[in-house]
Amino acid sequence: MKKNMTLSVFDLSTYLGVNPDTIKRWVRQGKLPVLPKGADLRFEKKDLEKWAALHNIRLNLTDKKSAEKQNQDDVPLSQALKNGGIYFDIPGNNVVSVLESCVKKIFQVPDDFKPDLLDRLVERENAFSTGVGNGMAIPHPRQQLSYLPDPMITVNFLADPVDYNALDGRPVSILFCILCPSLQHHLHLLSVLSFCLKDADFVAFIKSRPQLDELVEQTMVLQKANPL
């Protein structure tokens, strides 16, 4: 990309992994550096890089395919869980409210990005529930979150079970929220997590509400026994 190259709203939304409407809202709120001239919103690379550095946001304005190739290695499930963390007693009495509470807890996601993430998670649930049965769900956005530095899975234990339209009709009390900067990471972690949740002993361990270090250790044991 040329040093003086400018980006459109669509370009920037693609690089950041947010909805174009979110970009426009940030401009209206004065949160993004935008070029002052022209009917169409345009953004200059150097200004965006300064903005990203100031807000600790990952922003790789290189060729999209090249950026993906640089980040192809699969991340172990144990590391993704460590990156995301465990949260207890998440409040809420329906799908939207518990997802909102979960998103608020994720400190790795900048505050300005959280409304967009919530919209994407709710959009996914409206299309098809991620409730996989046995009191658990795996919420995730359809689009990947390019601004995240690392793939992560947050484990959220709800204060009270909620009706999640799960496959088995049972209420959900545990949410594994998968957030990734690339599609490859997402598909890998979704596959590995789904495999682990078929292991009765692992599920029983999860339902004991372990601490993060205990969960990471148990996951590493399962990974060694069943390399994926």
C-alpha cells in the first residue's frame, strides 16, 4: 500500500472487521481521523495508524491476503482459552442481555468496538442459535475481528440459565464465545472445541466451574491425548 493511499468506509471496515455503519457512526462522533474534503468519506493511512496506536488497536493496512498468510498457524485451544479468560455470574434473562453482559467483560475488545461486536453476535443468533445442547452455547460473529491481536475464547458462566433456542431445548448456562482475527483460526478453534465438548469427562469438568489455570491444564491434557 502506498504511504499516501486513502481508504474508503468499506476498505476500513474490512481491515478492522467492523460494520461500515460503525465506521460512519465513529466519524459522526469525531472518533476517527477523516479527510476534510470530498462528498465520500476517506481516510489516510498515516492518520489511521496514529489513531490505532493511540487506542492500542491492531490495524494491519497491508494487502489483506498477505496479512492472512502471515498469521496462519493454528492456535491451541488451551492458548485461546488463556487469551480469553473465564467470567462468572454473568447477568441476563435472555439471549441478548447475556451476550451484552459477556461483551462488556471482554477487556481485549476496545469499548468503542463492543456495540458492533454485540450486534454481530445477536445477528448470528437470530440466523441460527449457537446453543449446542447440554446447557452450552458457542456464540461467535459471522465476520472475523481483524482488530484483535490473538484468537480467544471467553468462558462465561451465567448467573441463571436462559432459554437459548438450543438444539436439545434445554436452557443454557455456559457460553464459549469465540473471537478471532482470521477465518482459519475461527474454524480450527470451533472444530477443536466442538470435539472436546463431546467428551463427557471434559463436560463434567467444565460444569464444575473451574478456575482458568485449571481449565487450561485440563485442556492441554485432552489435547495431548487427542491431537487435532
